[in-house]
Amino acid sequence: MAGGFTKLEWKSSENKEYVGNDPSAFIFKLGDDDSIETFECHKQSHVIETGKNRGPVFGQGDIDLSNPKSGFSLFGSSYTLPEGVEEDSEMANFYLFGEEKVDDFEVF
């Protein structure tokens, strides 16, 4: 299980828009052993992406649930990767959710 947190407002304007400046924003991953990993946003201009039919999206696709049937992750685009994981690698893309598609999500 993985998710994210931000204090920023999710908007539904006509065009997609990157929203930034939330140092408290993070992405998290819950491990099989109940461990929790957190990852800070290193690209503060791209904390979330908002817009009509564009959400929730953290970063530049670090978590992209704009289409829940084909949610994906380009982890590392805006949020810090764990040590030993390189951006744009298969390991980065599957790190949060594995090879499974997202089958359910909640926004609070």
C-alpha cells in the first residue's frame, strides 16, 4: 500500500496545473512487515498536479491516479527515491505498487 499527503488544495480547473510549495508533503509506502517509508518532495514546484480529470497526482507522475484503472508511478520525478533506486528505472516505476494496477484509492 502506498499513498501521499499534502496540505495543498486539489482543484478542478480546465487545464492541468502543477502546484507547489508544501514542505510537509510526502509519499509513503507501507511494507509487508508494517514498516513505513516516507519520501519528501525535492521538486517543490511540482508537489501535486491538479485539473479536470487529473487527480490525484503527486509530483510529475510519482503517483498518478488520474485514471484509476491504469494508475501508474514514475516515482522519483519530484519525490526522493530510496537509496539504490535510480530515476526512470523499472525498479523506481514498480517500487510503490509493484507490477499491480491500482484497484482502489481514497482521498481525504
